[in-house]
Amino acid sequence: MQITELPALRFLLIASLGFLIGIFFPTSQKTLLAILFIAVLLFVVFILFKKKELAYYFAVILCGVYFSGMVANNSADAPKRIIPEFPAQFNGKITKIISERESSIKCIAEGMLESKIFPNKHKCRLILNIYSFEKDNKFISISNSIVAKVKARIPQQAIFPKDFDEWRYAKSIDVQWIARANAKDVAIRTREEDFFSFTEKLLQSVKMRLRRLFPENTVGIATALITGDKTQIPSDVKKNFSYTGTAHILAISGFHIGLIASIIFILLGFLKNNLLKQFVFFPLLLAFVIFTGFQPSSIRAAVFIFFLTLNKGFERRIYSLNILCLTVTVILLFSPQMLYSVGFQMSLIAVFGIVILYKAILNFFHNFIKSKNAAIDFAIKSVSVSLAASITVSPIVAYYFGIYSIVQPISNFFVVPLISLGMVFTMLALAFSFASFGVASFYSKSADFLFSLSQKLNEFATMENLSYIEGSTVFAISIAISFILAYIIFSKTKRQVIFRLSVSSIAFLCLLSFLGTEKQKNAVLYPNEAFVLAHIPLAKNKDCILIVDRKPKLAPFKSYNVLNFINSMPGDLLLGYSGNIGINYSDHFKGKKNLKSFPLSLEMQKRIAKEIFNKNYLHKETKLNYEP
């Protein structure tokens, strides 16, 4: 296979070079227009002088530069300081319901934001959290035009380890503001009925039917698989799926779209005309993507399947890598903000891993396992797909979520088929619920059994906390493991496997030794809106945590991420505090860790305040040199 046989890959690689040039040499909007004009002019000149190859390279590189400028000019930098909420009035339209709880709704809205801090009305897209609804009286639905008094703020970066990166998430869905409003301060101007409002009503109807069909412990999984809404899944279940590396199966992803596409193709088997089959197939697939809320990974999968089936329809030779590159190019062309979506990145990298590594892994297993048994062959193929995806995705997961699942290939081998079959049974239960509730109940109970079994397997895998690694070095470890696995997989003989395994083991032990001896010498400050936390390493297995309230007489509260952060400290811990919040954390850990707590001196509080207010950063290493 040559690069000329993969035109989409060739285009993407050359455009990426232009994108990198644009990143290192940022341009303004006027410069972008000038670049576009010059590019067109020179392209015509090259064509006239029959320099087609040169014209192609030049045009594609400038396309990459232009795209990088578009991305840079349409996105704001992450905030470098904590910016408080401000009062504003929003006048706009609900475009998407993100999640619903008992007395609140989180949605995306587009419209005009008006505030004293803006010279004029500000057209924007925001995440709006409406709370304090009366029981069974959630009057907000998609396509409603609303007027609301809101408290708005800029999306914040992750501050503490394992914090949710609100800024990155908002950027990936093209949202500029986060706002909240009391339900009594929201008024509906008009109720419009359109395609999206119809989709939302259908979605609510499906959720209601699922609640009737499934018990409380598995209805969340069923709802997530069919609608993409994971808010009903208990947090401990989500955590277990994350630790075993099977959390992807709970989200609407390429795997689900592929499964749905396969079912649709089987149902359309009676259509002999291939063109007619595709004409019916694509709208049905698009309807499912719309129904599940345009998840980034589902969009990637749907576009990929579209080009794949189109290629088959024209009976052309299929190169999966070329189709993947074409898919990425088309999606980013129409939606550049997808570049910041973690879901899109993970979906893309997983498919890339399968395309590049699947055959090599399959051949590796076949070299050592000689069997003609169909069940064993299926098991080998399943493990190969899972391992190929996990090798490339694991570093991304480690980077964003600070966790590496050791049991991911094994857990995926057992859990993915169970959840997949459960999803099919759930779909059958929904279909039969309109005709016979008895038949629907049979399928829902079958799905419930499979979902419960998958939960039990994940609980067993995480029982001794040996199924995953977490910490500050997990990203480096995950990259090393992925490279080692890829290095071993491409071995052709048993002797080569033993040699590469030995070399890799020595290199990995050296890396662990280096990471283990690397010491963090300076303090790190983590400013929160209500308090500041300072982490000071004192010695091996001895750390100091300082918590300082920003204002006097604040109401005491505890952050889940801060508790986890303090719990992750090995060995002895000194905890200095000031104010109600600091006292609350000190009281929480008394008797639970080898901890000594003490009130902070006024001098130390002033030094921390000086670091925060003079430098205005979110978190940064600084020399406090504190010796309690």
C-alpha cells in the first residue's frame, strides 16, 4: 500500500503540517483573508504552468494554516483566574436538554445575553442550569423561547486533580458561558413545535417506558445505551466501569452506531437494490444520531459508516485508514470545535488503533494459539479488537482522567458482549412495549440480568483496587505500556517475543525507578473560589496540606475532588487550616489518616494570599519553603 492510494490520509498529513505552522505563527482575521486570496492566486498560477503536484501541496498546506486561524479566532483562551458570577438577562431559545433531575434541568440555549459588564447585547451560546422546579412541573422543553434572569460566568478550567474540565467541555460544544437561574425567574415567550421538539418528546416517552420496564439498579444503564443520558447511572457503578476501562460501553459511541447500523442492514435485507437500500439506510442512521443528541463519537461513526457503505456501493477497494481520514476531514470542516471534544478524540484514536493494530494482534495470537474452534477464534478476535483500541486510547484516558486500567482488555472481553446483547434485548423490549407488554417484559428481564451480571463482574475486578493505576505519573506509564505492547505485538517469532519482552521489562523498570525517585520540590497552589489549598512535599511519604479560606465566616463545605486528593497522599500528613472550610476538612480526616492538624499562623496566610492575588494564576509551582 502506497500513500498515493490513500488520498485522504495524504491530504490530512499535509494539512496537519499547515495547521502546525498556523499554531506556531498565529494570524489575525485580516491576515487569514489575505492568505486565502494569495493561496487561490498562486494555485491558479501553478495550474497554468502545469505544476499540479506543487499546486496541490501548496494549497493543502495553506488550507491547514487557514483552518488553524479559524480555530484560534473562534475560541477564547482558558481563563487564568477565577472570575465571579455576574447578574444578566438572557433572551433566547432552548436548543438541547443535556440532563434532567428531580427539581432541575440542564440545557443548552442560544440567544442574547445582556449585562452591565457588556457595552452591548452579547449574542452567545450557553449552558443553562434551571433549578428549584416545583414537583412534576418542569415547564421547559426544547425549542422554547425564554426570557430569564441568570447568574452567568466563564467556564472554568480544572483546578484540582480529577476536576471536571468545564472549559474544555464548553469549548468542544461551542459554548461561551455557564449560567444558572431559579425556575421562578424564567418565563416562556413562545412554544415552538419543530423537528427537535418532536425528538425531545419522543426521547421523554422512551425514558418513561424504560422506567416501567427496568428496575432501579439497571434502568440507568438501559437509558444511557438507548438515549445517551447517563445521569441516572449511580456514581459507584460509573466508577467501577471507569476503573475497569469499560466506561465507553455506557456512552453512545462508534460501537453502538456500528451495532445499530448492522441491525438496520439486517432488517433491510429484503431490499435487493443496493442503491435503494442505502437510500433507506442513511436516513434511519441519521435519525438515531439525532435522537441520541449528536454525540461527537456517534457523529464520527455515522460519517465513517456513510463513506464505508458508499465505497462498497460503488464496488471500490476499501482502505479503512483512508475512510477514517476522510471522516475526520469532513467533520472538522463543518465543525472545527470538535477538535476539543474528548469524546471525539477518544473515538477517533480507538478506531485508528483498531485499523492499525488489529491484524497485527490477530496474527500474534494465531502464531501461538493454533485452533480451528469457532468459539476460540471468536474470543481471539474479540480480545484483539479490545486490545487494539485500548493500546491507543489508554494514554488519552490517563491524560484527561488520571487513571490507567490494567484489566481493560480482559474486562472488555467479558463486559462488552454482555452489554451489547443487553442493548439488543432493550431495543426489542422497547419495540414490543407498544404491542405486548408481556413479551417486552421478557426481553427487559433478560437485559436486566445481563446488565446486573456486568456490574457484578466490574465489582469483582475492582474489589482489591488492583485493577487500575492512578496518580501524577500515570500518563507516562500508560504511554510506556502502549509502546511496549505495540513493540511486542509486531514480533514474528517466539524468540523475538522473548527478546523484546526482556528488553521492554528492563526499560519499564528503569522508567518506574526514575518516576519513583523524582521529587516535587516546590509547593503547588490550587485556588478555589472559596478557599486556597497548598500542597507542600516535605519528605518521602510525608506531605503538608494548607487550606486557607478566602473570606471570613464562610459556610463549611467539602469538595469530593479535594477529599480524594488528600486521601491520595501516602504516609504521614500535616494539615494546616484557617477558617470554617479548613476546619471542616480537618475534622473530616481526624482518625482516618495518620494526620496532625494545626491552625495556620497569620504570617503564612498572608504569604499564600500574596502568591495568589499578585500572580493571578490557577495553579502553579511556587517556593513557599514552609516548615511547620
